[in-house]
Amino acid sequence: MYSDSREYLLDELNQLDRIIHLHILKQQQVRSVDPLQQFRGLVLSEEEIVGLLGDVSVLPKNNESCKLREMKIEQIRESLRAEALRIRERREASLNNGIYLSLNHLAQIFNLTHFEQQCIIICLAVELERKYGKLYAYLQNDVTRQKPDVELILKLLCPVPQERLEARSVFSPQAPLIKHGLLQLADNSPGDLIPLISRNLKLNDRIVDFLLEFGQIDVRLAPVASLVLPGADKSGKFQGLETRQRVKEFLYSYFGESGSVGEGVVFYCHGKYGAGKKLLVESLCDEFELPLIYGDTERMLDSWIPFGELMQLLGREAALQGAILCLVNFDHLLDRGDKSLLQLESMIEAVQTYSRLTFLLGRRPWNPQGVLKGTVFIDIEAPAPDVTARQNLWEELSEEYLGADTPAFNPDWRELAGKFRFTPGQIRDALAVAHHRALWCPAGDRQVTMADLYAACQAQSNQKLSSLAQKLKPGYTWDDIILPLDRLKQLQEICSQVKYRDVVFDQWGFAGKMSYGRGLNALFSGPPGTGKTMSAEVIAGELQMDLYKIDLSQVISKYIGETEQNLQRIFDEAATSNAILFFDEADALFGKRSEVRDAHDRYANIETAYLLQKIEEYDGITILATNLRNNMDDAFVRRMRFIVDFPFPDEVHREKIWRHMFPEDTPRNEDLDLKFLAKKFRIAGGDIKNIVLAAAFLAAGETVAIGMEHLIRATRDEMHKNGKLCLKEDFGEYYEWIN
């Protein structure tokens, strides 16, 4: 019985030495004088070969009789038969006693015959000892050929010519040794220019490591794959216990019935980033005590090694490790147009060849539509935690990240759970960022604050949305809004609904009554400069959420179908960013649907209907602003949760706006007559802001306090900019300052 694989391999190598001895004896020619003495160092002599074999007496001398040579050949044959029997008995005894033998395990994985195993031994020898390179060179009569070619292997293992002809099929592209890349035809020249029997063979480096029980994955896979052993420390625990239990029961049932036969199983698990897809797979591997090998599809597609070759290497590695195969970022394979089909076929071929159980992880649903024939396909959506589960996650994970730093910190986790619909992974990331922000604070003040947590949550927003929209940094508060009281109450009610929507929908059960439309949408209508954008910023600041203003010039396209694609991207990215979407001048995109007179009218109406659908499906906050409410499509207006009309400010409100525009630190003259300005000039808050700012620069240029003259001059410039005449009755006693 062998103690381990290496002891067994050494026995096989000793047996190989006997085979080589026998072969040399058979081809040796009797010479009275060594004709190669003068070429020593350039060629391999018989004496050197005898020395490498370690037993000079084995080779007959040139002056010995043919009868003696035949006797020694027969002695080696008897020794080969006896040793072969002894090796077989020891191997079987080892396997019966549970001893792991790597070559035998390799044969089981790839269904190798005894002859194919002996081919591997011949090629393994030259990877372990340099002497075999010289022996092979001597046997092939070429000092430069230190790897065995097909002909040499056939001669060593097949003494009868008929056997050699039959054994050639072992080296065909579809035979296990070549198909699975165990042996490589190592010639650089094109294969059709060199006869098969003349082609050198090399044992794959990964197979050498496997036979010697080195467990690392193939070096070519290192940049794109990783191995996770069962029981290894994990970064969290999977939250969808019901899903996990259902998968586990299925696997026990399916593989318990089919065993090693039947169709393989492919699970496609999809969900948002951080939903726990990888944790689900890792927890199942722990359950079944199996290793797991990850392949990053995105990196594989970008690698210099062809995707199909990487998939074969990854599948073979899963088979060698006895591991479950898992491809992450699988969506990237589906987004490559015509290339996707060929690469998908490579993936399917590798999965069906090497893996009985495979997991594919992505972010969006996928329907294979029959491409996985002969494989059981099961779709799993990673569950999104509800508000209660999110609150529990914040509380549990905060002890891991913040417990030592915040002894007296008791944040409102329910508030964070309600505002930010994060996955477990996003919550973990946000806590880590908050912890790092606290570390950056001055010594003695390194305690996580609520501001740190909100900033960390906002940092989880998807940065891709910035390429489609402009991120607005809220700079206004409730004190900055000058509106009628009923309008202010409407804005505050919007904030209240956002804060408590999870209580209403999840705790009180209203989610079960509404299959869609759980998001919050609002229409802000009113003339320019009346505070629509300011109000959106105030809401974002109050809720401490990111605000993105949609750039319509980047959305609307003259090409049919492209507008819908842009809108799809916006809402897809917004769904992962927990942001407020603000569509300014929305009537340009959400205008009334027109009578269909041509194809462009029809597609314009399709765009409007499509956008209405996306807004209703979006679970976040959408604010639409328009200067002309009457131009908005009636279907849009009816479906708005809130409609806030921003009236043109009257004299009283204009005066409040004038006074509120001056910061406390601004130097002002006593001659400021803001009541006069509010009465005489019927302008909106946006125009007032422009006038006050321009007057401040005029005063700063003169290094004096802001006076009435500066405001009059700035008002004149603003009226000229808007195409209005400056009439004396408007400016009254200050008219002389406009020139």
C-alpha cells in the first residue's frame, strides 16, 4: 500500500526506467570501437546513457554473445511484469484504504485508460528529472529533442506494430489527453506540416502541479479567477434563508436521485449589487463541503487570452478541484452584440463538459431561450430586503464597523433604512465609508456622526448616473423658499411621504394592494424663476439624498428608438443610486401626444407612453418641472402624486424675496428701498437673485457697500437682458441712475 501520491509516482518512474532499458537493449548495435569518442559533448554515447540508468551491468558489452543479450532482455521483461503486478496490487490496496492517488483521481475525472495514464507518466518524467531529457534525445537520435514525440511513446508502450496503429487515436484532438489539454502538442510549426508521430508532447504545467498535489489554480487563470475553500472566512451571511433552503433541498433531491448521471444544473441568480448572490453560493458550498471557483466574466472578456480558452481552463480547473463553478458579472457576456452568441456557446460547452453544478451571477434577468439544451436551468432572484430587514442589517453590521468607535452614538437606523433602499452589501460599504470618514477627523474627535452616515450613503450612488445627468448639490433650506403657506405644506408633505413610505407600504401592507406605482412623483409647474429647482434642492437636502438634474439634450434623440434607450439607462442607473431624478423643462419631453400623421408622430407618442411607464415603475422619487403646465400630456398630469403650482410672486412675496437675498455679512447702505423695488418691478425670484448678485459685484468693484444705485443699474441690465424697456414711470426718482 502506498502512503501518498508521490510514492506511487516514483514507483511508476522506476518502471519507466526498466522500459527504457529494454528499449535501448533492443536497438543497441554491437561496435568494437566507440566511433563517437571524438564528438563527446556534442552527442550522447551509450556509456553516458548506461550511467544515467544507473546499472552498467544491464547493458551487454559489444563482445558478448547474442544469446547472453537475449537472456538479459528476458530478465528485464520478467522484472517489468513482476513490478507491474506489484504496482497494481499496491495501488488497489491504497485506494481500498482511502489513500488519495493523484494520477488515479485524474484518470477518474477525465475517464483515462491505463495506456493514457502511462503516456502521462512518460511526459511527467522529463518535468521532474533532466536525465529523462537526455534519455529521450538518445532514443530519438537527436540531442535537441529532449521531449518525447508520439512515435517514441508508441514504441515504448506498444511493442507490436499493430498496437501502435490502434494507439494513434489516443493523440487525436477529441481524445481526452488532447481535448482537455492534459498533453500539449508542443511544436511551433503548423500541425498539418508535421506528421503526428514526429510531434513532441509536453505535459501541461497545471497537470504537473496536480499530480504533485500542488493545489494552486492554473497560473493563466490567476487574473480572472479565484478559489474559495469551504469553511473560509466570509464577509457576511446570506439574508434570504428561504431561498437558500429551497436551493439546498433541490440539490439534495436532484443529485441524490440522479447521482453522477443525468443533466447538469445551471442556476442563474440575479439581483442588485450587494444583494448577497455570492454569499448564497458560498453558503451552499459550505453546506456541501465543496470548494468554489469564481470566474469574473468581465475580466475574462477583456483578457488577452481568448474567452473560449479561458472557459475551458476554468471548467477544467473546477473539475480538478472538485469545485462548484461560478461566473460573476455574467451580464457583460450578454451585452456584446453578435460576439455574445459565440462566447455564450463557449461558456455552455465548458459548463456541460466539466461542471455538473454551475452558478451564473448577474444583475438583470436573463432568458436563455433554449441555448442551454441538455441542462436544467433555474432562475433565482436575489431577494431585496424590506425596511425591517434593512433596519436589522444596519443595527447588526454597525456593531462590526462602528461598535468600538461610537460608544454613545445611537442613530435612527429606521430612518436610514427607510430613505436608502440598500442591499446588504451597500449597507456594509456605507458603514465602512462612515468609519473611514471618522478616522480622518482630528484626534479626539473620531466618532462617527449622522452626517458621516448620510455622506457614506450618498457615496453609494452609482457614479454612472453622472454621465447622464447633472448632480446638484443642495444649498438651500426651508428658510430660503418664499412661497404661499399651502405650497410649503405640499413640499413638506412630499418629504413626509418619503420618510414614512416603508411604514405604509411594508408594515401596513399597502404594498400588497399596489403592483406598481410605489414610487413618489411630483409635478412642479410655474413661470421661470419661481423656485421650482430651489424647492427640489430643499427636498433633497431635507431627505439628505442625491439630486440629479436630467440633461434633456443628452436624452432626446432624433433617431427612432434612441430616446427610449437613453431613458432606460437613466432609470436603470437611478434604481441603484437611491437618488432623486429632476426633469427640468419636462414639457419638452413629456408634452401632449399628437395626432399621428407620420412615423415620427407615432414614435414621439411611443416615447411619451414609454416614459410614463418608466416613471410608474420607478420606486424612487421623480420630480418634473415645467413652465407651461397646459403643454403637459394629460395622462402624465393625472398620474402625478403631487402637483405643486408655483405662483408668480405678488408684491408682498417679492419684498420678502428681495430682503432674503442679502446674506447677513453683506454691507448695505441705508438708502436701499426694497419696498419700492418690490412694488415697481414685477419680476420672479430668479431675476431678483440675478439683480442682487450683479449689484454686489458692482459695489465690490467700487469697494463700497451695496447701495440703491447699484440695484437700479443691475435692474436695468436684467431688463435689457430680458428684452424689456426701461420706462421712467417704473424707475421713478431713480431713473437718472440708469444712464
